[in-house]
Amino acid sequence: MAEYHLYCFAQSGNAYKAALMLQATDSDWGSRFVDFFNGETRTPEYRRLNVMGEVPVLVHGDTTLTQSGVILDYLAETTGKYGWKSDAERREILRWILFDNHKFTSYTATYRFLRTFAKDANPDVMAFFEGRMKAAFSVLSAHLADADWVAGKRTTIADFSLAGYVFYEDEIGVNFAESYPSIARWMDRVRGLPGWKHPYELMPGYPLPE
């Protein structure tokens, strides 16, 4: 049995953050498909695993963790990779993970879901989330204009966090190379990480059945 066990599904960018970290650290890990689209996360059995009813969930020995930011922090500690070298650096990493969770991922994931998976989504609601998403993109784009990585001069878990949804470009409807070239260049650097794979290749559940 693998050392790390990740509950995930291919369409989840939040799960991808953890899966990509496990992959890039060459960890001994396995995936357990969560049938989100058929309601598994709402079942009593799943809620006993994660009361929040979300993915990812990471199981490592006697430790069970939820929330991607917490999982990334834990993996940085247990693998000794992509973490912090000082208290100041840890705070900078945390600053970008909180920005990601509050602004970048939250708006991008919601907009993508409405655009790609929801039926009869309200156009006004979609326009609102698209605007918020693009505002978050602009923040990261400006930051990366003169930086190779999000927090400091090397890859950290802040990069894994912000990379969660950007590789679903077609489903988001954004051409990063045209609209946010500094993000596109950063994405190329992320693609160069050890063992990188697209979320649809790295996690189970793609393609969805008709």
C-alpha cells in the first residue's frame, strides 16, 4: 500500500494541488477516486471522512487532513521539499496561499464550474465571477512580471497552490499566453517540475461519462 493516499477526482483543481506536490516530490502515493458528480461527497460515509464534504483528503498513516493549503503545508514538512527556510518566507508563502484560496482559486473554480459543468447558469452570475477571476489573474500577472516563482526565488508550495486551476485553460476560456503572458511563462516553469502531468492525466475520473 502506498505511503500517501489521496482522495481526489480529475476535475478538481484543489485536489490537483496536492497530487502535483506528491508527484513532484516523488512520493509513494496512490489515489482514491471520489465520485463527486454523482454525489459521493454528500453521503454520510464521506462526511465521516471529511465533515466539510470536499476533496482533497490526504491520509498518511494515522493522519487525515483536509483543505489543500493544509495538505501542502504538511507535505512540505514530511517531504522536506518546496517549503520555507525562515519564518519570513513561511509568512510570504502563507500570504499567497491565502490569496489563492480566497480570491484566485475561489473565483476561478466557481466560474469554471458554471461555464463547463452547470446547466442553465445565470449569465449575470457568470459575468460577475468572470470579472472577479480576471481581477485575480491580473494580481498574479503583475507579481510574476519580474519574478520566476510566486514566493521568493525558488519553487514553493505557493506555486502548487496557485497552479490548481490554470491548466484547465479551455474550460476556463482564457488564453494565458495572449492575455497574461507572465502567468503563461510561470506555467511553463511549473510544467518543468519533476513528474509534471496535466490534472486529467494525473488523477482518476476523466473523461466524465456522458
